[in-house]
Amino acid sequence: MTPGDNASPTPPSPAQPPDRDPGLQPERTRLAWRRTTLSGTVVAVLAAKTALHGGITPASVVATALCCALWLAFLHLAHHRIRALASTSRPPVIAPRTATAAALCTVGLALCGTLLVL
């Protein structure tokens, strides 16, 4: 037995981060983005249905158009994040600007949906 046999493995250098855990966390995150996108789609479709059901007014058209614009913006953000999660072994951290935009789109969709129901 040589003295080097009992040596502990050397830790990874700070310049090279360890690979991402290949577990289910990335898949759960991608599915969460997809679920949120699906929820936004439901809100946009229900907003359009509500606007058409109660009679077309300028306010309902504006609210529906805003819902659709917010949905498209969120869909764009989510698509890029899902691709980033799937493409690399170590995806970049979500930028605060992107996270804020996604949150604002989600809140905006909820507000537009609420306004159309009331």
C-alpha cells in the first residue's frame, strides 16, 4: 500500500465549477415554465371569450389585446428559459431583468383577466 492510496480526492478547482446534477431538478424547472405558459394561454383564451360573450366594447377589446400581448411576451421569455435549461450542462442563472419581466407578465395577465370578469 503506497501513501498516495489513502489520500482524499482533490476538490475541483474554483476556476472550473462542477457539472450540474443530472437529476430531475432541471426537468421539473422546465415543466414549471411550461405549466405557467399553459396557464397564461388559458387566461388569454378566456379573456377573448369573455370579451366576445358580453358584447364587444372598446374597453374589452383593449383588455383582450393587452392580455394577448402579455401572453406573447411571457411565451417568448419562457421559451428562451426552457431552451437555456435544456441546452447546456450548466445553464446560466436567470437574469433579474428576465425574472422581473416574467413576473410582471404573469401579474398583468391576472389583472387583465380580473378586469374582464368584473
